[in-house]
Amino acid sequence: MKLESFTRISLLFAIFLNAGHGFLLPSACRSSIVLKSASSDTDTDTLTIQQASQILQEWDQYYNKENTSGNSLPEEIMNKNRPILPAAIRLLNEAAREERDKDSTMGRCMLGICASSIDEGIATLKSWVTGLGLPRGILHGADKDGVQLDLDGGVYIKYNTGGFLTFSQIRSSGMGFDALWRPGDALLEPYDGNYRGVYFQVELDDGVFRQYLVPLDTFDEA
């Protein structure tokens, strides 16, 4: 689908992503990041990839309804981990970025946004792309042949720094080569599930599976 055929929603997203908004990335190396948290016992902590993964895993353990341990988030976990979720995510994203810079097929970062409305979904996508300095692309799926789809209710937005569709998926979509994704493109679909949050998944060369469900507003004020 050509850009000219996109609806106002898709165009606004594309304009925003290419408007040159500043990123909120900290100065970080692959192995550690300087973290400041008002709720921490110390003013400055050095966070490693292992520690960042542990923080996010601990949060996901209680926040994600799919986890067998339940989803009742203890106040202790909320107070300790919620303020540092953005820094933990940024650290893993920066490590992935370094891998992508060396090899474009490596270091993928994927977002799965489960939102209550299209407005909330797009606002969340904007805040994450800006907050992490992710590749900027175009939102697909908000229209068909230039006609806006009826997207009342929940939406799911899939974002991928190394976005791609298989040839089978391209054929089934009926979009031809217009369906080929570019890094930073996103796909919006209706969603009738109960989950609300962002599935953050990052692939690093250590082979560890990392996927965590975190709040939609993680980067609203980060």
C-alpha cells in the first residue's frame, strides 16, 4: 500500500516519527548504565544487563497474567522496580542497538502493544519509539484501500526494529510487495483480549529469551 493511500491516523504517525523529535537515551555502554532513582537507597546505581533482565523478569512474574505465579503485584515490587523499569529497558535496547549497528540481522527489538483504544495504542507507540530512540517507520493496518477501518475498542500494535513478513504472509495479505516491512514499521490490528501493557522483547547474542509485559505508560514521563 502506498503512503498516499494511508488514512489520517497512519499519516499522523508517519509525520510524528519523521519529525526529528529528540530521543531520551542516556549515555550508556553495552554492559552498564548509570541509573538515578529517587526511590533507591542510593542516589546512583550501576545497572548491568543481567540486573536489568532480572528487574524486568521479576516485574513480569507478577504483572503478566499468563505467568503461573499469578498477577498480584506486591507493593514491595511496585515500589522497588516501577521507577527503574525505563532504565532497565533502555539498557537492553542499547545493547541490542550495538548489535544491530554491527549486523542489521541481529539485535532485534520488538514491541507488542495491547491498548484499550487506537488513540491509546498510537500514543504508547510514540512514547516508546521516542523514549528508546527506535527506528522510525510507518503504521500499517489502520485502513484498507485508503478507507479507515472501524477500529472501535481495543487494538494490538506489533512493532519490530527488523520488521519483516514471510512470502507466505505477503501472499495472504493481498498487498503484494507493498507488504514488505522496513525497520521501524508497525502493524495495527483489532484486539479483544483483556491484557493491557507492552510486551517488550529483545534479542541479544547471548541467546537468552527476554520478553516482559510492562505498563503502557512506562515512557510517558521517563
